[in-house]
Amino acid sequence: MTKIALVGLLTLASSALMMAQPKPKSQAEVTALQAMFSATDADARIKAGQDVIANFANTEFKSIVLFTIADSYNRKGDTAKMVAYAEQSLDADPKNYQAMILLAQGIAAHVGTDDLDRDKRLAEAEKYANQALETIQTATKINPAMTDDQWAAAKKDYTADVHQALGIIASARKKYDVAIVEFKSAIDGAATPDPATMVRLGQTYNKAGKYDDAIATLDKVMNAPDVNPAVKQFAQAERVRAVQAKGAAK
């Protein structure tokens, strides 16, 4: 799954319930929301979220709940349902930039090279990405208890996620120089850079024939501490391809 630097579900839960708006209308709604936010797996979160929507149709948390369901489907690899729920989340709150980011990254990452509607879907992903960039600029704190520095760091990470989406879109269009700029913006601009984005940058350097840059980037991932082993495995495989391609080019 493409990493999305969104608020973790437990953090989202605490921030949502602490905000001046929205507010739960009853203790029963609080209990239902807590069940969703405390669920430990995607299927449980989906069911709990659907229960909230079914039992509290007028909840002020509708967009948050729908986004949580969409994110859970994304984690399950169900892109169609992710898109459906993320779009509903945006219908409930047109300024939900987290849903925009999810749509931008999710759609772009699953466009096939032979898809007949490829150009349309990439344009749609780009539209969501640009909307997210614009919305983040004027967004207010997701949690009033956050310090200004914490919120500034969070906005950097959200913005980095958008640049990652734009990098995926550019790479799918084989505009590798543009993709490199976007991935580097995602890495350099993030408060907490994502190693998976560095792997994407390494892949894009390979596609652009910049094998030394690919190797240097992937070495950083492999030598970094506390990187997910699966990410390091992808980095290693991509580095092997870079070395082989460099040798073949000579």
C-alpha cells in the first residue's frame, strides 16, 4: 500500500473527539465512534464505521467516519470501495483534504498501463491532488491541543503526501523528470520523510536511466535504521536492477 502520512486512527480519534466541532450528540454515539477508532483491524473498523452511519445518520462525524472506512478499504487493497467511500467523505465535507490525498494516491497507484480510461483516471487523481494542496494551505488544526510547531509539521507531511501522489501520476505518464522533482519535494518537504517514497524515487531514477542516482538513493534506504523490512527488500531489489542496468548500459 502507498504510504499516506495521515493522522493515525487513534490520533484521529482523539483529535476528532476533542475538537470544538464536530460533537457527538449522545453517549451512544460516543460509544459507537470509540468502537470504530479503537478497532484493531480493517474489517472491524469498516463494520464499526458502517454501524455509525447506519445508526447515527445525522452525525457530525460523517466525513471522518466515511474517510476511516475508505482508508480501511485501501489497507485491504480494495480500491473500488476506497474510492466510493472517499468520495462520499468529500460529499459530506468538501474540504476533507485527507480524503483528497487518499483518492489522489489510491487512484494513481492503481492505473494500469493498458487501461482504456487511463488518461481520465490520472487526470482525476491530479485534480484531487491539486485540490488537496490548495485546501491544506488554509486548513485549521485537526486538534486544538496541537502546538503551532506540531501543526506545521503535520501540514508538511500532508503536503509531502500530495507531492508523492503527483510523482506517481507523472511517473505513470512517463514524465520521469517531473516525477523526480515531485518525489524529491515529498522527501525534502516532509517533517518525517517516508522511506517508501525514497524507493519510488529510486525506481524513477532507474526508469530515467540515472542509475548512479538510483543506487545512491536506495543505499540511503537500506542503511537507514528502523525502516520496515519489506521496504528495505524492495529497495534491495530495485538497487540490483539499477546495478544491472548500469552494467548493461556500459
